[in-house]
Amino acid sequence: QVQLVESGGDLVQPGGSPRLSCVASRSIRSIYRMGWYRQAPGKQRDLVATITSGGNTNYADSVKGRFTISKDNAKNTLYLQMNSLKPEDTAVYYCNAVYSETLRNYWGQGTQVTVSS
């Protein structure tokens, strides 16, 4: 079993630049892929960004050029640097990890990001 704990969510003003973190309870060196997803009220959970063990990244069109996903294997931590936030970025952000040996999905509990003036 793997626990993922997100942090960094907050109430931010439009244009703000918070950074989300996700700490895994075991090493992330053996991941297949990690990522961030978000769910706005009344909507489905959508992909924000993913990163593979080799560092290949993928982004939703809506966040390209504004968000950056990265990981620190030594700290077992996944990050999401969010820049130029817009009100439509308001959502609960979830961390996801898929480990290579099982391809099982693990999810964090989510962290709320609210963009409002």
C-alpha cells in the first residue's frame, strides 16, 4: 500500500503562483508514472500533468505554458508549480502514482486550490 499526501493548496489571487507537493510513503524511483489531476465542483476528474520515471512530461492543453510538473526522487516528492492562475483553475487537485511492478493506481486525498480575488 502506498500513501500519497498532498499539500500547498490555498486561496490565491488570479495570477498567483502556488506550488503543490505530494509526498509518497515509499520510493518513487520505481514508478511507472505520477501525475496531477483536478476536479472542479460538478465536473469529472481531469488530467492536469503527468511525468514518467524517465522525466517525460505531458500536460493538459489548458495548463501548458503555465504549470510545470517535476519530481525529486530523493525526497519521494512530486511537485506542481502553478503560474498565472485563473479562476477556472479552481478545483481539488489530486496526486496519482502508478508503480511499475503492479500498475495499480494510488491517489492522494486531494488539496483545494481556489483562485479568487
